[in-house]
Amino acid sequence: MADLSINNITDLKAEIARLRLLKEEQGAALKERVNTPSALFHTVISVFPKSPANSNEDKGSIFNQDFFGIISRILLPLTLNKTIFRNSNFVVKALVGFLSQKASHFISEDSLSGLIGKVRSIFDRKNKNPDYGIPPDSEAS
């Protein structure tokens, strides 16, 4: 519709009416698609990880995480509920617990050591003086 040119007020009003009608049609189609029970079921199921049927190892298992992942499964919801969400109701605390359980899969020894390394490199750059010694190519042989 980029080729459409609006030259006067009647063209503008006609285009506005066409866009409003298109908006209503698309809104009705989207509402029909979302309000079906299967769409609601698939939305709820998509929150949980899918386990492969033919594999013996479970990627979402607590036993395949490293030490920091297991500790974060316990400490992350506990500290969030005791500090930030102290006066919250049960639903909020349950939601925080659920989301922090999902987030604990991303916390591992590698991610923590990478984060510590980045923070350490920021402070090391500020304290280090550059060495402007004699370059190896400039020496006479």
C-alpha cells in the first residue's frame, strides 16, 4: 500500500475508514484464534520444557546442573522473597519462586566465572599503566 497517494480530504477519510475496518477484522481474527481452548492449552504447555522421548538423559533435571545451579535453585527464591517481595501476597511469591526456578538453569559456574572475569577486567584496566617499552622490531641486530 506504499503506492497509495492521498491528494485531498476525501481520500484521507476513505483511507482512515479502510484502516479502521482492517483493524477490526484483524482484531476479530486474533481474538478468535486466542480464545480457543487449544490455544490456551498450548500457551500453558509452552512454559514447561519438552523432554526428548528417546533420550535417557533429562536436560532439565536438577542432577545435571553444577553446584552453583543447584544452590541458585534454593537461594534465589529465598532471598527474593525475604528482601524485595517481603510484603507481597502468596501469588506473587509463588510466581517469583517459579520464575527463579526457571532462571536457575541459566546460572552456572561458567556464567558466574565469566561475569567475575568481566568485572575484574574493568577494574584491572583502570589500575594498569601501559608499557611503552622498546618495540622488538626497532632493535638493531
